[in-house]
Amino acid sequence: MNVDFFRKILLHWHENHHRPMPWKGSKDAYTVWLSEVILQQTRVEQGLPYFEKFIEKYPTVESLAKANDDDVMKVWQGLGYYSRARNMLVAAREIHEKYHNKFPENFEQLKQLKGIGSYTAAAIASFAFDLPHAVLDGNVYRVLSRINAVETPIDSSKGKKQFEKLADKFLDKKHPAQYNQAMMDFGATQCTPKNPKCDDCIFNKTCKALQLNVVANLPVKEKRLKKTNRYFNFFYVTDGKYILIEKRTQDDIWQNLFQFPLFESEMQLTKKELLKPSRSKHHTLLKKLTATQKKNLHLGVLKKQALTHQQLFIQFYLLKLKDVKKFAADDLSFIDLELIHLYAFPKAIAEFLNGLKEMVLF
């Protein structure tokens, strides 16, 4: 593939096929950074409304740096991969304190910020500062692997080095922002993972993968994700005015989000099995709750949620008491039901709460 020819044809294609987005063309590093963080592991259609909410509520890196953690997590609620939001807050505060609200214009300094790796640093450097750094995301990996028929696994050490060199070789260093955006858009709309539009592709005469009939096999990944099953038993404990909640502070999924009292088991349990003695940190609470209230413990809805490395089986139990407040403890708080919308919950719990409006619980 002639590199100069590739750049020329790609940029010409992009003039008529670019996808309009509110962050595109922006030279504001904060806007670029925010959009890239939100779009990690997230489809544009899902991420767009979150980007708009964040820009409205936190229009500058300084406003984000000064924001309350729980408020930020609430805005992020439902987007998943919550470590992105936590890292974003750490980075925003460092930019505010160390760089006086201005993003560093150096690729290596950008990479030192929390949550910013090579890809995001290259995006900020090229889009905001017109620096010659190639963006290498899933779309770009796919285009480069097919155009050049590269079968080296993209998730191997050898593959990462090979594609970094290839991306840098193809990069239009005079127009890095336009080129990077064109590559990402081309991969997202033309050279798609499934059913790529090869028949009307601008490179169908020169694409090596098409010539070899291996388009569907590229790019190659050597590692297959192994998912573990986890079983969450949540207790929705209410007296009609208050409910019990706790905050997830451990280094695990949903860190810093709120949840109902939880008992995690090794398998899906029946109601009878759930009430057997256990080592759960909430066993004492459950024992107290169920000692005189077994008839009031109702089985709620079962939800399944697939994460990248985990398959969650989430069971809700509903328990109505006369006075929830007396069961509050160091790690459990009671909150007014009318204020529940102020708290950030994992997606499954937020959906459960929305569904309660139409359910007859007891």
C-alpha cells in the first residue's frame, strides 16, 4: 500500500463522509478529553447524551475538579466502567492544581495523568494541539490490519509494537487531527467489524485482506475473555419512608456507588438457603431482620448483567419493616425515599428502582 496514496484517498473520502459530533473539530483539550473518556468502551449513541450532560454541568476542567465525587458519579450513572469517572476526577484535580487548569501540550506529560493512556494522549495531542501522534483505537487497528493483511494478534506485545509503527508510518504528520478523525470514522462506518462495506470501499482495489479473502478474520486476537459468574443478593429494606443503603468502597466493580445491603454467594440461592448461617458481613443484620420478619421477606426480580470479565446474576429481596432506622450501622445508612434520586446506583439497581413504581411490593 502506497502510504501517500492512502492518506490522500482517505482524507478525500472523509470530506464527504465525516460524522458530525459536538466535540469534533474542537481545539479545547477538555472537550476532546471528556469525549474520548466517555467513548471508551461505549457506543457513540449511548455516550452522546452523557457528554452533553457533563458539558452542561461541568463546562470546564476547573468545574469538574471542584465537583463533589458523588455528584459526578450520579451524572455518570448507567454509563458503566465507573473507574473512568473516578480516574477523570483525579486527572481533573491534577490539571487544576499542577497545571493551573491547562492541559499539558506534551504527549508524555498527558500520559502521566490518571486514566490517560497512549490512545487518549494521542487523541488530545493531535485534536487539540495538532501534534503528530497517531491515534490507535479499535477502528484504526481494524483498518490497518485489513489494508495490510497483518495477522499478528493486536493484543500481543509483538502486535502492539508492530501496529504502533504501522500507525506512525501511515499518519499524515502535516494534518494529524484530520487524518486521525478520518481513520476512526472510516473504521466505524465503512470498515466495520461485521459486514464491512467492501463492495463500495475506496480501497477495494488495494486492500490486501480483500484480495486474500481474509477480511472477516482480521484483526486477530490471541486472548479470549474468560468470564466469572458472580451472584449478588440485594435486600431492599424499607418501612415505606426510608430504605437502607451502603456505599461500595472496596476495590471492585461499582466502587463509590451506592447499593442495598448485599450478600454475595457462590451460586444462586433459594430463599431458604439465603437465610442459613453464613460469613456475610450482613449476616447479623439478616438474622435480626428475618427472625421475626420471615413472612415479610419477598423474592423480587432476577436480573442478569454482562460485564467485560464477569457475568452477574442479581437477585432482589424485598423486606418491609416498621422502623428501618434502628437497623442503621457503621456501614449501613438509612435515606429518605424521596431523596433517592440524588444517589448514584449501579445500572441494575437503578432499573430496579424505576420498576418499583409499577410494582405492588407487599
